Amino acid sequence: MLVLLILHLVAALLAPLFVRWWGPRAFYPLALAPAAAFGWALAQTPAVRHGGAVVETYAWIRQLRLDLAFRLDTLSWLMTLLVGAVGALVLVYCARYFGPGSLGLARFAAVLVAFAGAMLCVVFADDLLLLYVGWELTTIFSYLLIGHSTERRSSRWAAAQALIVTSLGGLAMLVGFILLGQHAGTYRWSEIGAGRLPDGGHLVAAVLLILAGALSKSAVLPFNAWLPVAMAAPTPVSAYLHAAAMVKAGVYLIGLLAPALATVGPWRPVVLVAGVATMIVGGWAALRQTDLKLLLAYGTVSQLGLLVVLVGAGTPDAALAGVAMLLAHALFKATLFLVVGVIDHGAGTRDLRELSGLRHGAAPLVTVALLAAASMAGVPPLIGFVAKEAAFAAFTDRPVVLAGLVAGTALTVAYSVRFLWGAFADRPDVAPARLGRVAPPLLLPPALLAVAGLVAGPLAGGLDPLLRPYAELLGTLHAHLALWHGPTPALGLSALALLAGGALFALRGPLAPVLARLRAPVGGNPGYEWVVGRFDRLAVEVTGATQRGSLPQYLGIILVVFVLLPGGAMLASRPWQERIALWQTPLQLVVVVVLAVAAVLAVRVRRRLTAMLLVGVTGYGTAMLFVLSGAPDLALTQFLVETATIAVFVLVLRRLPARFSARPLRRSRWLRRAVAVGAGLAAAGLALVAGAARQSTSISTAFADLAVSEGHGRNVVNVTLVDIRAWDTMGEISVLVVAATGVASLIFERSRTGPRPRRPQRETRPQRPGQPVWLRGGARLHERRRSIVLEVIIRLLFHTVVLFSLFLLFSGHNAPGGGFAGGLVASLALVVRYLAGGRYELADAAPIGAGTVLGAGLAVSVGTGVIALLAGGSVLQSARVDLYVPGIGHFYLVTSLFFDVGVYLVVVGLMLDILRSLGAEVDRHIEAADARVAADQGEGR
């Protein structure tokens, strides 16, 4: 089974290439993929004939206990035959349906083959999560197929509607699967259905959620609106997805789960009511259509309602009728859609009001359509009659349901006759049309399907032993499939339905006003549009109420939600039990008092710079708490981060007023204080609760030993970052690269990769030969902005600071430091270099682009992991290399150092990008603005 899925994947990947080489003829080799599935399923007939199953299991994601578990039993065997046979014939049909110049043909071919593979994944899956993966893949591929004609708004709208409805149903179904799997301890349906179902409300909730997904996929009320709209897709898509494959996924799921879940409380009421209502509503709507394709679409909705009733009723006799109807429906409905494609292809229209005389000169096509429509109406000796009679016989003990089935079948007969009359009858008031010669690739697929429906009727006795093992899963089976059971009540009801349907069509003239007036109060499509419109309006209202452009308001909403939800849950559950120790040493109390005073003063001062410095004090106070708690590495990092943050704030504050705006009113001020106090208490409480909520031993308890034995370092923090949890660090530095790109993109008005700023020669002070230049950028600054003392100090300290950053980088594996801390130190050296000499000095100090540094750092880190993989280890696995250097002696090198070098470069590149955007580029903006002001003043004079 896995081989078949891989075959479809390969065929889908090769499809664009085949189409480029051979045009529409590429569909012929592509048809071999679903044909192989059909042939394989035929070969497995002896294995499933007596209720056996073919099982394949491959390990996939062990941590989630998720395997590629496949199972082929009677029901999935039948679905595989249909998906494979109809898929192969539809692909052959496409070879002549599409012309050589058709737009998007390569994509269409690839997606159609991929859809066939995804449908097989649904059918084969024994694991519910794997089934969901295939389920959602069919949703995505159907979206692409329905919206094939991207230039047409109707196609895009239909694709979006199908995607929204089926995706929401799929998400509900996923929740139901999780409820089943988590409470059963496994996601294997073969094990869950064998007696591991959960009890009580969880099972009822799971059933309702799963039914929501299944009914939405099969377009059963109230989710029926998307299927008729999906007829915007090309006709081969309708013949495959909406007759034999995708819409059958919901029916298949109901049939798969019915043997175990049919006795659960809400199952039968939901299935029977929704199915019967859908059958009648869809059939009545089909009688009102003038487009042949829409007529078949609403007929499909009606027949899907019948299928849901049969396979979901939960009785053996109904289940046998259901699988027989599953086969019959795929044969006759795919045939009729393909016939409509021939008519549309030859006559140029599908409107039955514009068609007349097509039966002349098209006897083979008329014969094919007649066989398929007769099977749909339940006319003997076709397979549709056998299935309908079995359906009536299965519900003789439920008169209400039986009456609904008979009424729905009468409507089916009426719109079947209407289809034949509308497609091929002569009309005096309409100009006759001719189809001409129908190409064999267009006629052969529907002809084979129609003949199969004709042959399967008399051979129903031979089909019975192949299909009855599924029905016997629900209990003792009394019925059997046969063309003739004698004069039974079911036969009489079949004749009654045929007569009533014929009479309904014959009285179409007098009934036309009734058909025009009698409709649902709210149609499916208008209902969908109303719901979508209400959601759009709600989104606009919520956005208008919350997105007011006020940063304090945004922050306040976030904090209020944080206090009410997590904080409220904490208060309601009262998880704390142990006594809380306020401090380990009195020095911590002193630091906390300083921190609290700085925080209070920060919200009271009027000057922005003062507030920023006070906020910095709170950061330094936190670092001191790390020192007192015995975490020097964390303290060093916190000190450096706080210093770098202050430097960045200084750059930003240049573009802001020196003082805050006027304080809010007293009432608003107290509200903000209440929110702030509540958020602080909630954060502190959650921190305490989280720290005391651990029930299992922390994995970090083994880090100290692992750092030495596996990471070859004594600094547990650094070894954790670059070795034990290197994947986390990889993700974090990737975020840093993205953040740097985002910050620069908001600031730069020109290319970031352009030439470095050059100092204008006319403004550069001439230097005497041999005269030392302390800072090149200093000569560019105005005297009032220069500080000679600062320049001298920077010249003396810059290289020392850079060397110290490298020391932290190389010593961080065994002592406080590391690539992150070293990168911050080097970044601060660049910051003071910029503060001393301006943007030109920064360009001379770092002549390489920030993007280059960021890219090099990320490449070094990723390359370290790749090299480890190529060397035979796992990704990011480190190794120790022992070295000897004369004069130094023996020492060892750990390969994770190179990963740390990448972290170092990323941090330096991030700060360099910030300095060049918030610093150098903002400087340029300020100078340009000053120049414009000076020019305006000059013109004013």
C-alpha cells in the first residue's frame, strides 16, 4: 500500500514534465498510477473475500506513537477499486477533453494524480491521525482542482467555499479523533473498534464531532451548499471528485465507524434525519435545474443522503445495501458527468433549454447515458435496481425512514428522466444541434462504466459474498444481493417509485409553478454567504473596537486577558500548597527594594531618557539576583543584554520628544495602575505555581553530567545551548536573523547592500603627513558634538574589548561566557565606536555588511550540524578533538565551538544591523531633514 502511495507521489511530481513533453497525451501514462491501484486491489480479492484484511505497518513518528499503519478490508477494498478504476478512466478521458493549449494543464494533471493518492491514503489508513492527514490532503487538492480556472471569479469563490466548509468539518473531526485516541490509548481504529471505546460524554462528543466532519465532506445537510457550487470545476473533476472519490470520503468514514459507533446515542438520529432530508431536498432541487451539470450535482447530493442513511443505520441489511449502492452510484454518476462533458465539448452548452436533437447521429452516447440514468433511477436489470431494492428491504421495520427513501427515489426517477429528455430530446422551438463524431477516448471511459453497471446487476449474486463480510461486522445478515427475489414488498416499492417518478416528470408542465415557488426558506448557498458575511462584519467590528492605533490600549487588552484567564484559572484552582520562602539571603531583599523603587519611579518621571535609565536599573537588579543565586553565566548575559538594550533605546529616543506627553486623567491613571498591579501579581503567582507544579523529575538534572561526558565542558549553561539543546539555539538565532531583517526593512529607504557611506572630501579636515588620526569619523563631527576624551578612551579600549569578546567566546565552554555573551561584548564595542565617531566611523570599524555577517553566522551554525551528519553522527552532534601545540602543550577542542562561533557572528550582525538602521540611517534622515529646513529658510529669505 505504501508503494502505491509513493507511485502516485512520483507520478504527480513527473506530471508537469510529461505534459511539457507530450501535452494532453501525458494523461495516458499518468493513468497507470490509479490503474495499478485497481489491479492491486483485484489481486487482493482472495485475502479479503472471507472477511480477512491486508495489514502493513511502518514506523513514522515514534515520539507520537504515530505509524504508517495501513489496513485493507472489505470496505476499503471496494473503495480502492472505485478510486483506482474511475481515476484511471477519468485520466484517459482528460487526454481528449483538454486541448493542447489548455492553460494550467501541467498543474491540473499533477494535482489530479496527487488527489488520487491522497484518497487512497484515506482508504488505506488504519491510524486515525494518518487518515486525517489524507483527509486534509484531499481537501487541499480539491480546492486546487475546483479553482482550476483561476481567471474566473466563480471558480475561485467555489474553491474557497469548498475549502472553508470541508476544512472546518475536518478540524471538528480531528478533535473527535483525539478524544477517541487519547481515551482509548491508541489511534488504531482496528483496536479502538474492537472494544477500546471510551465511555460517557467523551464518546458522545467524539461521535458528534466526527459526524460533523463526515457530513461536511459528503455535502449532507446542513453542509450541502458547497457541492453544487463546486460544479465550476472542469467536468472530469466533477466525475471523479464529486461522484466517485472525494464526496465518498464522508460516506466511507461513516461506514468504517458504524460497526462500533452506531449504537452510541446521537449516531442514528443524526445520520437518519440528515440523510433522508438531504435525499429529498437534493432530489427536489435537481428537478428545478436547467444546467445538466447542476442537475447531476443536486442529484449527487440526494444520492449521498441515501448512502449516509444506508451505511450509517447500523444494521447488517442496510450496510449490505449501502456498499452495493456505493458501487452503483460511482458507476452511474461518473458516467453521467462524463456524458455531460461530451455534450458540453461538442455542443458548446449544457443548458437543456438550448439543446435539441442530440440523439440523432449519437446513438452510442445516447445508449451510454440511458444505461447510467436507468441505473440511477433503479430500473432492472442494472446494479442501481439491485441496490435500491436492497435498501427498501432493509427498512421495512422503519416505516418513516422507508417512506422518505421511497419519496427520494421517486424524485431520483423524475430527474433521471429529465436528464435524458433535456440532453437528447427533440424540441420544435429550439434549433437542432449536432455533436459530430465523438472521439473514442471521450466515449470509452463512460461506456466502460455504464456497461459495468449493466453487467453487475445480473451478477449481483456473485458480488454478494465479496461485500457481505462488511455487513456481517454489524451482526447476523439476513438479506442477500440478487437481481430477483420474487414478488416482495421491496419490489413493489421499487415499482411504485418508478411509476411516481415517471408521473412526476409527465406532469412537469402543471407542476412548474409549484416547483418555482416551493423552495427552502433559506437556500444553502445564500445561507453560507450570510454566515460568511456575518463573520466578516464581526471581524470589522472587533477590529474597529480594538485597533485604535493606541499602543497603551493594545498592551492593556493583552494584560487584562492575561489577568482574567490564566490568573483567574490560578485563583480558581488554588494550586499552591507549600510555604513560600521570600528570600535565601538578606542581600536579595536589598536588591528587590532597589528594583521596586526603580520600577515605581520609572512610571512617574516625565523625561523619556530618565525613564529608560530607571528601567535599565530594574534589568541590572535582575542580574544581581542571578549573581546572588549562584548563576554567574546568566548574570553576565543579563548585564550585557541590558547594556545593549539601553544603547538601542538611546538611538531610538533621538527621534522622540524629550518628555512624555500629558499624563492621562486621574480615572484612567488609576485604571492603568490596577491593570499593572494585577498583571504583576498574576505573573508572579504563575511563576511560583509553575515552579512548584512539576510532578516528574526534570530532565535538566542530568545536564551537569551530560555536559562533561557528552559535551566535554564544565559550563552547563553554554554546553546546553550549543550541544544538548542546540536545536533550540538554532531556532533562536534564526529568529534573530529574521528580526534584524525586519528592523532594517522598516528603517532603510534604500538598499542595505549598497556602498558604504563615504566622507565628502570638501568636509574632511586636511591632515598633515604623519599626523595620527584617533578616529576617522571624528573629523566628520562638528566641534560641539565631539568629545576628545571619549575618542581617546575608545581608541585605547576598542581592540581590547574585541579581544575580550573573543576570550569569552573561546572560554565559554568551561567558564562564564560563550558565543552569545562574546557577541554582545563585541557589539557594545561597535556601539561606543559609533557614539564616538558617528556613522562614518561605524562604516570604517565594520567594513563588511551586516547581512553578510548574519548570513555567515547562520551558515556556520547550520554547517556544523550538516558536517556532523556527514561524518556519520546525528545533526549538531559534537565531538572532542585532542591537540598538541609546541610551547602551549596538550589541549582539546570541542566541535560545538564552531556552532558557538556562528552564534557570535549572528549577535554581532544583529547589533551591526541595528546600529546601521536606528543609528547611521536615522542620522542620514536627520541630516536630510535639517538640510531641507535650511534650504526652506534660505528660500524664505
